[in-house]
Amino acid sequence: MLNKIPLNTWYDANDKDLKDLRLKAKDLCFAFNSLPYSDEAKGKIILKQLFASLGDNTEILAPLYCDYGQNIIIGKDCYINHGAYLMDTAPITIGDHCFIGPFLNISCASHPLDIANRNKGLEMAKSVIIEDDVWIGSNVTILGGVTIGKGSVIGAGSVVTKDIPANTLAYGNPAKAVRKIEN
């Protein structure tokens, strides 16, 4: 685990140290989002400060939002289009050669169903893994605890609530495996 948030168990999201980490990440996102697109070098510097790891030749378009940043690992030769929100209460790993459409939402956090615990600010964090060579269409939501297998394609507008096997076309709400992708 890259930060102090425990995985798969309830924790207090109002913890002062966690709030401080979120503010630092949001300041870095603000700095990145405020740059002219032509200032790619400065953008890379900010992203390398924000993320746990950022691979070579990866391009991320503003605006970008995340909660902690330090829980995000992105491989090489990736492209993430405008409007990504990476709620990285748990590790988010994006492999090499991934192509991601606009308005991606990865949400690692969930909240209790019962009102009393929800009002206490409790959260639970579950990791997301996107393996190499994945293509994700626009307006896709991926929930915590999901792995998307190598070479898969997720159709636009999908909500991914369960693992998607490698080399699979999946789409819908919730996303379902439609067929294998033959190379």
C-alpha cells in the first residue's frame, strides 16, 4: 500500500493526515490544470510529483483530478484524455500502452449503507488494476476491487463493477463481457 489507508476495511476519511494529503494532491492537480497545454515539460514535472510512478511517453490531458496521487501508478506509452478523476483511496495501477477516453472515473472508495456510519465519514478502499494494452472508451466508471485484463476493450459509457478477463470486449451498465478479442 502506498499510503496509510488500510485496504478492504473501514477507516475514517476525516483523519487530519489524510485531509492534508488530499490538499497537497489537489494543489498539484490545480497547478497541472492551470498550465497552458504547450507547457508539457512543466506538466510532466508536476505529474511526477503527484503520482507514485509515471511511465515514459505517457500523455495526460487536463483537467485531471485525484484524491492523493501517491496511490497512482501509470505505465509507459499511455494516453489519458480530458476530465479523468482518479479517486485513489487505494492503489490504482494502469499498465503500459493503455488508451483512455475522456471523462474516466475510477472510484476506489465506497461508503457504508447505514446512515450512522456513513455520517461518521467512514470509507472503504479497494484497488483497481488496468493491465497492459487496455482501451477504455469515454465516460467509463470503474469501481474499486476491479481488474481489467490485458488487451481488453471497455465500451463508452460503461460502469465496470466486476473483473473483466484479458482480451475481452465488455460494455454496459453494469459492464458485461460480450466476446473475446482475437488478435
